[in-house]
Amino acid sequence: MRTFLLSITFLLGSFWAVSSNHAIEETGQPKHETTSHSEEFNAGNMIIDHIVDSHDWHIASFGHTHFTIPLPIILIDEGQLMVFSSAKFHHAEESYKGYKIETDRKAGKGKIVKVIPGTMETDKTASRPIDLSITKTVIGIFITFIVLLIVFFQVAAAYKRNAGHAPKGLQSLLEPLILFVRDDIAEPSIGKHYKKFMPFLLTLFFFIFFSNLIGLFPFFPGGANVTGNISVTLVLAVFTFAITTFIGNRSYWLHIFNPPGVPWWLKFPLPLLPLIELAGVFIKPFVLMVRLFANITAGHIIVLGFVSLIFIFANMNPALGYGVSPVSILFSVFISLLELLVAFIQAYVFTMLSALYFGMATEEHEHSTEKSH
Amino acid sequence: MELVSPGIGLIFWMTLAFGLLLFILGKFVWPPVMRGLHDREQAIEQALHEADKARKEMQDLRFSNEQLLREAKDERDALLRDARKVRETIIEGARVKANEEANRIIENATERIQFEKMAAITDLKNQIANLSIEIAEKVLGEELSNPEKDKDIVRKSIGGITLN
């Protein structure tokens, strides 16, 4: 069952990784031809703007009226802390206190940069401020955080109240998942010491799973592309990496720096295998980071792509746009349903692989038998 | 490329949020959840185990009941058999004893009869002697001078006669 799930995941993952690359490359090209304030619909820009982080939460636009929730900007520049609302930038059209939101994609669109005083030109010589703003993704993280706390405090209370009885309500909804993490992820991967990793694995699993689900919900307060943001997956992967490195026992490090059962010339004079093993230590969390990011981002890109089709065809001819929309919506719904599956699978894979790495790091090797094969 | 370049602010907030989440859930939520699950599993396992044990005990009880019944039956049979044997021995013993007694009585009687017979014979012999003398006196018509001496003669002659 697990191998089946894993193979499906990798298959889907590679497929979407490829499609996402296409989407990103395609968006790069037409952008140079159109001006930034063009009325013409640009699918690539629209999609990228939807999946990357931003300093305000865009809810809807009617013509030129944008309904957005301004979010706090927190900057540390040359040891000075500055906090103000992103509404001061007027949708990146104005500068405030010598800062503006970069609009040029090449210079890093969406980043906060300094301007040459009196103009709207980016001051390329000035250092960039440290941007600790509460962005859309940060709000998304907080929403997941609050949802998780509300849900799981209730579940924990239910476990105390229903001690020894059958689960009820929310508890019975989540118990299969908790048991899944414990019995199908942690115990088989880690072995008898699995218990001390359960808090991390459960938190990890439910954070990813809930973020993915909330990210699929298309309206506020859903829709923030939390797990499709590389910074988020980076932090998650770093947690896994840090725990693996911290708990790694003697035999784990021995297997990296002096792998037993391989010819000596692979280790001396050129430590080829130890180098590869050492690289693997870093590649594993890196792959974790990229896999989750790519899968979730790709899912969002495809859904947005199908929606964009309507507007692309409508730009050619409004009737064509109406004609294409049922098909487009149908495909979007289909992909969204698929994404529900992916939301679970990616949470599973990330947790599963983390558990496997913990298992490897804490495994007790029998060296006498290890050398024989 | 903004899509794949991590931002310091987001990393900061994510680390903070996830670390805090890990701490809160790890301290207040997962321990009771895991303990609840473990306890319930334990309770179910124990209940199953106890049911199994009870069933086995029931079976053992039934088995031992049957055993008891069988043993009781065997014992009853043995008792009956013993009683029958005892009865037979008693009857046999009584019969033997009665036989012996009868034999003894018969023997006694025989002995007595023999004795009486001997007494009677002796008496008869004396009577005959007296009669004989009287007859002889009558026959001779005179009394013998010495009747005592005659009696002895007669007794001696009769003693020679065996009546048996």
C-alpha cells in the first residue's frame, strides 16, 4: 500500500513539476511585450501574482477598484524598526518613508526596496531593509496555526473526557489520521523509539495537511499559498534536518563517514563515498523542501491556468470565452479534487520521509552482520 | 526569481509559528491524545484477554463438572459393587458359621446319645442281672446263701455279653 502511494506521488509530483516549469517559462516571455499597465489579460502574470507572497491580501477587483486587506509592514533598516500599513504604498503605486514595493519582475517584484528620494526610481546602490512584514503567507500560517490549535485542543479535551470510550465527533474524524501517522508512518519507519518523535511528526503532518486544504479554498481566509511557498517548506525541511542531525547516533555518522561493506578505494585516498553520503545528508531535506513546494505550487498553477483559459479565449472573442468556460470550470474542479488527494499525499510523504530519516539516524546497526553483505 | 527565493521575513515568522505550534501541541495536545489512544487500546486488549480467559475458564468449569459427574458415577458404581460384595461375604460367612454350629450341635447330640445309650445299657445290664437272680431264686426255690456272691457271678457273665 505504501509503495503504491509513494509511486503515485512521485509520478504525480514529476508530472506537475514539469508542467509548472512550462507555466513559469511561458509567463516569462509575453511579459516583455506587454506593458505593466496594459489592459490585456496576461495569464502568466496573473498566475504568478496569485501564488507568490504579497504585502496585501487581494480579495477582488471590479474594474480599477481593488478590494484588498492591507497588511502590516515591518522593516528593520540599519538597526531601526519601522512598522506601518501596506495601505501607505497604494497598491505599489506610491513610496512611503523612502520605501516602495518593487514592481519590476527582474529586480524582484514584491520586495520592499529603497527609492531615490523624490522619485519612484529604485535606489540600486542602497542596501535592502530586512523585511519582517506580516505578509499574506504569514497570515496564512497564522490561520493554519489558529485552526490547528482550536481543532486539536478540542480533540485533546475529547480524549480526556472520553477516556476509555469510543471517539466522538471531531475526535473520531481525526483519530484515523492520528493513528495513520502513528501506526503507518512512525512505528514502521522508526521502530521501537518512535514515541518521542510523535509530537513532531503529528504537528508536521497536520500543519502540512491543514495548510494544503486551507490553500485549496479559493476565497479569504483560504487561498494563501502557504505550503507552496519555498520559505515555508524550507523551514519545515530545516526542522527535519536539525532533528535528524541532532539525534543521529554513532552508527549513523559512521555510516556516512566510513560506510561499511564497500571497497576501501572508494574511501581512500579520495573519500568519494563519504562525500556522496555527506551530500546526501543535505540533499534529503532539500528534496523534501522542493517536493512539497513544487507539488502544491503546481496544483495552484494548473487550477489558475484552467481559469485563465476562459479569459484568454474571451480576449479573442467574448463568445469563445463563454463557450470555453464550462470545460475550463470542469477541469478546474477536477484538478481541485485531485489536489485534495495531493494535499493528503504530500503531507503523508513529507512526514513519512522525515520519519524514515529519523529511523535511519537512530537505527542500531549490527556491524558484524553488516560487513557480510 | 521570486517563486524559488526564500524570504527572510517569511522564514522568521514560519520558524516562530511552527516552533510555537510544536511547543504548544507537543505540551498540551499530543500527550493526552497519545495517552488516551494508548489507554483505550490497552483497555480493549485487556477486555479481550479477559473475555478469552473467562471463556476458557467456563470451558474448564464445564469440563471439570463433567469430570466430577463421571467420577461421582464411578464412585457410586464402586460403592454398589463393594456393597454387593460385602453382602455376599456376610451371607457366605453366616452360612459357614451356621453350618459349623449345626455340625457342632449334631456332634454334641451324638455324643450325648452315645452317653445316654451307654448309661441305659449299663442300667439294662444291672436290671437283667437282678432279674436273672430273681428268676434263678424262683427257679431254685430257695434263697441262695450268699446273694452277693451270686450277683457278682451273674454280673461277670453278663459283662461278657456285648449288646452292641
